[in-house]
Amino acid sequence: MTRFSSINMLLAFVTVAREGSVSRAANVLNLTQPAISHQIKRLGEETGITLFKRTSTGLQITLDGQAMLKKAEQVLDAMDEFRRSARKRAGSISGKLRIGTIVDPEFIRLGRLLSQLRIDFPDVETELMHGVSGDILTGVKRNQIDAGFYLSGPDVDDELGGDTAEPVYAVKLADFSYRVIAPVGWDSRMENADWKALAALPWIGTTPASVHSRLLKRIFSEFDCAQNSVALVDQEASMLEMVRSGVGLSLCRDSIALHEKQTYGLAVCKAVSIPASLSLITMERRKDNPTISALLDVLKATW
């Protein structure tokens, strides 16, 4: 048995374990179902372990198989790292990388990311495309953006997991919270207000693709109330300026909310907050693309 065939067997084993069936694993690996079954059978014979058992609902990994799965994943991860290191040393990665950006560059550590990418992969040309989270997701799905930053609730995988035909790959980078901020002098109206009371106050609304809109829609739906939007914007800087001008309420990242309170005297609601997360997303089928893989490598060093 060659080492190359061993890697293929491990790949088939891990993919079947992840996908839960030979047919789905065959689609992922672009192989036939008999080829996948043959690899699994050979691996079982080589190791003397029964890796899967058949049930009425399909294949189920055995306890022995489960115990070996992590080891197999470690071997495949080591091979991926070896290939990436080899490509990097050979200077073989080149091409254009379209990156979707959101909010302020400092929050997503954009400068550090691009600087390190330039050092490690000098032949990769980057093109930045700015927008709100939902637009970045749409661009990634339409192949208009290779990878991009995305804001969501705390469980990004759950939020993006609805499209099983075209799964999105997400790397969570940070957890944070949103706070509700209001103009100067509104403290008594909203400082300790609950969501129903807050909903009735004037809000600076955002487009449906914005994470603000997605998060608030879910919360107001849970409390059976409607947001009183009096304006619509799609830029965080515009939202802050309108709050400072006395127009209405807005969501704001917790770190910025504290700064706005200390610098401009804006009111911050103490009673509620919304957990959120920042991730980098790309299509699952494209994450091993050389330029995207290079970006993911650099991401580990900058986050």
C-alpha cells in the first residue's frame, strides 16, 4: 500500500464520517460511490477495524471509527499544511483575490491582514469590495467575491447552514455585543427600557442586508412588536451622526457605544444587549482554491 493511497483512504473515511453517507461523500470528492466504498473497505482491512455499520437510516460510524476519526483528520490537516507551505516556498500562488469588507478597517484588522498577505504571498493581487454583511454573503454566493467578512448572531454556522446544496464555509474571528444608543438627554426614556419600550421609540433603520436589521427583526418578532423606523441608512458612520443629531436610536458595537457615551454624552441602554460575531466566509467548495487558501493561512497569523 503506497502512502498516496493511504491518504486517499483517510480522505474517503473522513468525508463519509462528515457527510453521513457514501453518496454525499462521492459528490464532495467528485468520485463514484463504488470508489468511495472500495476505499473504506480497504482502510478497514488494513487497520482491522470496522469503521462503519449499516443501519436502517444509513451508515453509522462505530465507536472504533469515532476514535480513529480525529487521528485521520490530523493526518489530513498535516498534509494540507505541507502542501500550503510547499506552495508558499515555491512562490506558486498568484492571481487576484476579491475580499469583501465591512464596518471599519480597524475592527476587522484589515491593514494587518493585507500587510501579512503581501509579505507571505507577494504575487497575490487583492481587490477590496465594501458593503454590508448581507451583500458580502450574496457576493460570495454569486462568485463576485472570493471571501469576505460577515457579521451575524453568535452561532454563524447555524445562521448560514440553511443552504445545504451550496454550503458556506465560515471561520469565526471574534465575539462581541451590540448595545442600543440614543441621543443626548434620552437617558430617562431608554436607559433601563425593555425591548417593547425601545421598539416604540424612533429608530434609525437599516437595509434588510444589514446585520442590525437581521438581529432586530428576530428580537422584535420574539417580543411581538414592531420597530418604529423613522430613517433608513446603510453606513455605520451615518447612523452615529444621526444619533448625535437627535434623530433616534441605533445599534452600536459595545466598544464604540462606550466611546460615544464618554465623548459625546450619548445615552446607552443598560437593560439589553445583543450577542454577535465576526467571521470570514467563503464557499465551502472554494476554500481550497490557492488564493483563498492563502488568505485563510494568513488569517490564522493575524487573528
